[in-house]
Amino acid sequence: MRYPDGGGLTAKQRAQREQVRFEAADLFAQGVAPPQVARRLRVSRKSAYAWHSRWREGGIEALRSKGPSGLPSRMKPSWREWLATELGPPGPSNCTELKKP
């Protein structure tokens, strides 16, 4: 499984990544070396070595997802509602101008 560069993962994508890390932990417990884990799970060797190090230090719990990165949005719910009303449904052809309040 290959991961896109960058961030902004959804909860589902984070769970999928976490599952791959848990599969790696199972392989490490069976004595499989990081390069072979990388090959089997189709991830970089760098990731496999990092996971192996974390797994050795803290077990499978060390490979658990820490949740979304970055700060939470500071946008107020009322602003989101206003934007949704002004912009309409999301889509590639949505090129409307904002109405002034």
C-alpha cells in the first residue's frame, strides 16, 4: 500500500494506515526483518525501520494512530453555515461570487 505525500487524511485513511502498521507489528513479532516487512506491505524501508523501532520500544500501542495532525479549525459553525449557503453544494463547476452580507 502506498501513501500519498502530504497530509489531510480522513479518519478512514488514518485507520487504514494504522491497520498496515499493526500488520507490520505482527510480522515483527514473527521475526520478519524490516526490509522484508517493507516489501510485503509495499511501504518504504524507512517507514518499516521507524515502525520497528517504535514497536520494540512500546509494542503495538506505539504504532497506534495519534489522530489528525495540526490544529483544530478555528472557523465558527455559523461561518461554515454562511459559507455553505453562499457557495452552494461543493463541486468543480461551482464558480459563484459571494453575496455581500
